[in-house]
Amino acid sequence: MKPLSIFFELDKMDNLTRIIIALVMVAVQIFLIWLVWFIFKRLEKKLENSTNNKIKPLMIKKSTLLTAKQVVILIENCLRILKYVITAIILFLTLPFVFSLFPATRDVALTIFSYILNPLKDIGLSALHYIPNLFKIVIIIIITRLVLRALKFFALKIEKGKLVIPRFYPDWASPTLKICQVLLWAFTLALIYPSLPGSDSKAFQGVSVFIGIVFSIGSTSAIGNLVAGLVITYMRPFKIGDRVKINDITGFVVEKNLMVIRLKTHKNEYVTFPNLMILSANTINYNRSTDEDEEGLIIFTEVTFGYSTPWQTIHDILISAALKTDHVQKKPKPFVLQTKLDDFYACYQINCYTKDISNLPRVYAMLYENIQDGFQEAGLDLTSSHYRVMTTIKG
């Protein structure tokens, strides 16, 4: 404080000179404040009169974060805050000089200056002492980003099939990359945490513990779904585009992430399943039967008919109907199984192969139509009292 007391040593001035200087400084201060408010008022008016062509909405890719009107309101609020900040700075810089002109108010001036200079001094010294830690944090983050770029490069190569790792499937590349990113950033945060400003203070540690407790209590189910999502990813029960049946819902997998699975049914209904439910549910993947080394998915339906008609005739009708159905494979050939012998009728099950999983309801519909046509052409009536068609749709 001694340099300031020397700087404000103005005892040789007479009171009239001090008053004149003080009035001039106050006048300059008032003028500067008026000028600042005038400039900002002009800016606000110009902003109000601006057209939509001049101010665009704030967008990230195709998502609108703020409309043009909201952007204008945000700019107006920022200008208003900046106006008050500049006014406060002018007052804080001018008033201490005015008070320092008079011995009676010089202590007030020194106090005001200490309010301004001491925090700035502390901030400056803290920033200067923090420079080595800042360099350490920057270096760690740069190394982390370089490692992440390398991991992303190899993940893309594996996903596109340009890099083959034995027993590591291409659809594992993306989720494995995300896991590595989370683990690497967590490790990075653990390294730079001791170098963060105030990390050793009790307040900082208390906030960290509080956030950890809230996260652990509030995200129990979310963590469970996340872990289940990882398990499902590496189990590979299905992939995007597969036709699956989960419990009683059949549809195509349109989304698979670490939290949920979404199916699109043949009726264009979107059904969402939490990953925890998937782990405990019965899941059928129909696309597995359409792989190159598989014969195809077997679709089947059952028909009951009386014993007066030879079973060979029923077999021929059913096989012929299956062969006439579009998307049913000729090889392997359709076959019939007799699954039941009741008091008044026998139960015949027609089985046929198909690889057209996407049109399965339509394939079943055509198969039913051809079965009806086959019995009508043979002069056999399916409407007898003990004759019926029993359908079990497994696809």
C-alpha cells in the first residue's frame, strides 16, 4: 500500500484545485457513462429493427438450438449485462481517484483500490503458479486425443472389413471403440484431477462426492441397461436389420444401442425394449436360418382331415400347394409330417423352406391360399365338422 500512498500524496494542492479536478473527473465519468449507455441503446434499437435475413437461427447440423427470435433475445441480454459491467468498471476506476484528492477520503480511496487490486493480484499470481499444471493437463489431453484417433482409425478399418482380427467380428468395432473412449477419458480425468485448481479443497472434494452419490443412486437401472447392452453386443444374438421375435413381438431390428433395442413390426409399429429385458426374454432370430450355410427357415401350418381320404392324397395336395407358393424353395423339397391321429381325423403338417424373411407374412398368406385352392381342385371340402386348419406362425 505504500506506493499508492505516495501516488496520492497531494497535500501541496489547495482545496479549490482539488475541487476543480474532482468536478472534471466526475464530469468525464458522467460523460463516459452516458456515452456507453447511448452506444448500447443504439445497438439495441438496431438489433430490434434487424430482419430475419440478418440474424439466422443457431443450428448444429440439422437441429435448431435457438430460433432467430431467441438469438435476438440472447444478444440483447448479453448487451445489457455488458453495459452494466462497463459502467461498474468506470465507477470503480474513477471514484478512488476522486476520493484520493482529499485527505479526509483518501483512506476510502485506498480501500476501494485494495478491493480491486488485491483480487487481481491474487488471480494473477495464481494463474502464474498454475502454468506448469496447465501445461501438464494440455499434454495429457493431446496424448489422449492422439490415442483416440488411432483407435478410431483401426475401428473403422475393422468395421469396413479392411482389417481382420481372428475371432473379432466387425460389428464389435463400434461398441468396443466407445468402451475404450470412456475408459481412456476416465483414466485421463484421474490423471489431471490432482492438477485441477482447487482439487485439494474440501469444497471441491465435497461436490465430487455429492455428484458421485447422486449418479450412483439415480442411475441404477441405467447402469444395468448399459451393462446389459455390452453383454448383448458381444453375445451377438442379432444385428441391425434382422427379423427377430422378442417375447410375443416380432419385427425388424432398427436400432441397437447400449440402452435399448427397437423393433419395427410388419404393421410399422416401433417397439422399444430395455436391454435388461432382452437378457431375460426369449429371443428368436429368423435371419440366422438364411445364412449361406443354412437351408433356410422352415415355415409350417397344420391341416386336419378325415380318414376316408388316403393320406397320400393329402400329402400330394399340401406339397403341391407349397411348391406353387412364391419365395418357397424347391430344394430342399417341402415335406409333410403327420402329427396327430384323433378319433375322427388325422393332423397333417406341411413344412417348407424359405429365405425371404422380410416377406414372411405374405409367404404364409400365399401358402394358405394355395392350400385352399388345392383342396377345392381335388373336390375335397375343408369345412366338414371335424376338419379344420390349425396354424402356428413361428415366423
